Amino acid sequence: ADQPHKPDITAIFKRLRSIPTNKQCFDCGNSNPTWASCTYGVFLCIDCSAVHRSLGVHLTFIKSTNLDTNWSWLQLRGMQVGGNANARTFFMEHGCTTTDAQQKYNSRA
């Protein structure tokens, strides 16, 4: 299997979304985010996913955790080793505490 199939994707995201920190949007805290930044391995609400799209694919690449079936194994692995808690720790360790998406995702972190 070169590419994961829909049941694989569904199972992986079901498991990842059961983690409490992934049940809220990484950027704004809204409940039950259904979008993700493959780049950062974080879960996002639809509003914040639109902000990410406006930043450009060179900074953050967005996919739906429900609708998109073209996830690669590498992208899914990034979501598994990433997640909201690890990303939050990473940004804090790099002194990036802003909630402004432009500043955060254009920062050196």
C-alpha cells in the first residue's frame, strides 16, 4: 500500500482526536477541530485553517482530517509525532508565545 486508504486515515485521526489537547484548535481553542496543518502537525478549526491557507503553502499546508483522502503516510506520521501539545511546547521553547498567526508562523521557531 503506497498510499493510506480512507479506513487507515479515519482510524489514525480517530485515535489522534481522542487525545485531549487535540480536541481544541491549536490557534484559537475552539472545540473539535477538523482541519490540520501537515507542516506543523496541529489540529485547527475551519476559521483558523482559512488563516493558514492565506499564509501560503510555503509556510503551512492545510488538509481536512475528515474530507481529504490524499494524505500520505509521511503526513500522517507527522500528525502522530506532532500534535497540539508538542507544537505548543516547541513554540514556547523557542520563545514564541504570540497568538497572531502571521507572527507565529513567520517566526524563526
